[in-house]
Amino acid sequence: MDGTVVKWAAEDGANISEGDTVLVLEAMKMETPVRAHRSGTLTRGEPNEGDAVRKGQALGEIA
């Protein structure tokens, strides 16, 4: 869904577990947590807090 990045909940390079909240998006006046689909090390992508993002846009990578 299109929205705005409210905040990153994990730092770049953080070790995260499947299900951890990675960032929070706001869309249609509702905040939605974006959770990790797998465990690994997070490499944050381009969007910063306050940036608009589009459906299907890569927000980061978990390797």
C-alpha cells in the first residue's frame, strides 16, 4: 500500500528475527507496522522517515 514512513524501528545493520517490526508506515491516517519476513541482517533502503513510498517499492533487504 502507498504511504509515508513514520519511523524505522530497526537500525541499519541490525540483526533481526522473523516477525520483528522493521518500520512503521502511515496510510489513510492509520499506522501499520511492517514486519520482517525472515531473520537476518537488515540493510535499510532509500526511504527516510517522512518519505512517501509506493506499493511494491523495496524498503530494505534482509540477508
